[in-house]
Amino acid sequence: MVVSIIGLLAGLGFPAISGAMKAGKKAEVAAMAESIKTAVNAFYAEYSIYPSNATGKTDADFLSMISTTTTNGENYRGIAFLEVPPKFTNANGLVTPKGFYPGNSQSNFSIAIDTQGVGVLTNKVGSKSYEVPASISVWVADPSDPNKPVGTFK
């Protein structure tokens, strides 16, 4: 009897724990997206230009320019604008941590910048487009819905 009650309680608790872990991972990825956005804004504040390779996917060159103190290229003052935890990087650049997507697959963060000063960005996530009232947005597709963003769509 006691074993069956414990089994029942455990069965009820596992979905709640799983949901909380997924929500935590989404919050962590959204926080990283906000950090990337802040770093790009800081780069603009320092140099009065956006990084030339910022729009699109965050690749290894973007990661190197925004997070290291090398004085090559556009970051000629060698300022580290972003400190990146290792789980958010691989050879492709800034990526989601393993475990965010099923099968430990990873995806690069996407960045859109309003270089024209319109104040609105149209961002495509999966097959859906979003109008975002922002100068910069950073996102990845939600693992539970590939047409929904996780990031800075506010």
C-alpha cells in the first residue's frame, strides 16, 4: 500500500518537475538572448556602428569580435562586450545549450538590427513573422513550437 502511494505521488511529481526544468531552460536562453542584445548595444555605444556581421545568425566570427579582447577588425579597442558561459558556445558561435532542444541538438541565436531607424523589426521564426517594436532583437525557436521565439521579442 505504501509503495503504491509513493509510486502514485512520484508519477504526479515527474511531469511538474519536467515542466519546471523546461521553463528554467527557456528562461536561461532568454537571458542569454538579452545579454547578446545588451552587448550589441554596448558595441554601438562604443563605436557608433553596429557590428557588420551581427545581423543573421551568431557565428564564430561574431562571437570572437563581441566577447574577446583581441584588437582585430571592428573591435579595434579590444573590449569584451559579452562574457559567454562555455555551454553557450561551440565551433559555430553562440548557440543554445545542449538539452534545450531534443537530442542535445543546438541552434545559433538569430539577430535582427534596425539599421534604418524605423523602430520596428519584422523577424521570421519558422514559418511565422513577428513585428517587433525594437532596434535589436535576438532569438531562437522554441523547442515546443518552432514558430514561436524564445528571446528578446518584447
